[in-house]
Amino acid sequence: MRGLKLLILAVMFGVVICGCRKKEVGEETTQTIEKEGTGKEAAMGITIQWLGHASFKICHEDTVIYIDPWKLKESPHDATLVFVSHSHYDHYSPEDIAKVSGQDTKLIASADVVAKEKAGEAIMSGLTVELESVRVRGVAAYNPNKQFHPKANNWVGFIIEIGSKRIYYAGDTDLTEEMKALKDIDIALLPVGGTYTMNADEAAEAAKHIKPKQAIPYHWGDIVGRRSDAERFAELAECEVKILTAGESISF
């Protein structure tokens, strides 16, 4: 009888031990899932990559946007959308559009680019295009006192609404009344090279009006503008500024 009692106690004790072990394995599994979930949430953020000069790549979930792709070294054919601000060669490059485009890529561009490309949907200042995961509005981009980008050409910048963020890409432009009126911009992509666009001082003045949470300077390092222009903009701007090197990305 004593031996039987000891056997029963041993079996019961073994069940308790096995139960504890199962619980520990369960806890470890839960922690792994939480870690994977955290990584997934981080991956669902927005990434902005400066490709050099005036070219950007914006990614959010399954959406990939290229803005004014030019001088690309690779041919990823991964674009969901391609935005082109105007038809100057350093912004409208058929070869680079082809490098990023796939079978279902959609082109949104100024009317002259759509006419030359014989494809895409034209956008102009004040016009909004609704897409599945992106909303884009055209903003006038021009030089009030220069001949390079006349207002009459109806060239554009873009306000891109994606992943709860509003990103403003100015295009080739000086500080304009239309730009001054912009509100609720999270990230402003602003040219700083001067000559054909705003210089660093003017871009800082633009940021003062727009009041973005963060700004990224472009239109330097090729054709016109130097890193010193981007650095001066960072010194003068009344917002956080991130200076990217060509190919570098920032995530939000």
C-alpha cells in the first residue's frame, strides 16, 4: 500500500512538472510573436530615400513611389507609382521611368510629360488624384522672377498623403504664394541649390511658412548646389532638417 501511494504521488508530481514546462514554452512563444509583431509594425512605417539631385523613393507597406527618377544605377521595376514634376531632362527621364516601372505601374505627371510619354494621368496645381493607398495633390511650381520655370507651363510639386503622413515635394520652384499657403505638412522636400530654384536662405524662409515637422533638402550635389547649401539650410530652418547623402534613407 505504501508503495502504491508513493507511485501515485510520483505520477501527480510529474504532471505538475510537465504542466509548468508547457507553460514556460508557451511564454517563450508569446514573447517571440510580440517581437515579430513589433518588427512588422516598424516595417509598416514610411521610408524616404534620396536618390540624388531631385529624385526620391518613398515606400509604405506594398506601395513604392518614385519622384522624378534620374540617373538610376539599377533597374528594380518595383514602382507602384511614378510622379514626374515637369519635362526638364533632369526630372523627366524616359529611361529611368522604364527602369522602375512594372506592368502595373501608374504614372502621374505634368501634362507635358504625359504628352511626351504617351501614357499616364496628368495633374496640375489644385487637382487631386485619389489612388488606392495614396492621395496626391498638385501644387504650382515656378519661378516668379526667372525664366527657367514659367508659371504658364503648369509644372507642379506634389502633396503626397500616405500612411497618415503628408509629404510635400516642391519640384523646381522658388518661394511662391501657393507654397506659403500650405498647411499640415509632416515632411517637406525642398530644393536648396539656387539658380533654377530656391537657394538655402529662400528654402529656410519657405520652411518658416510651411512649418513642417521635418525637412529634407535636395537639388544639390549635381548640376547646381553643394552640400554647403544643404548645411546652410539646416542652420537657418526653423524645423528639424535631415541632410541625406545620395542613396541614404530615413524612416518615419
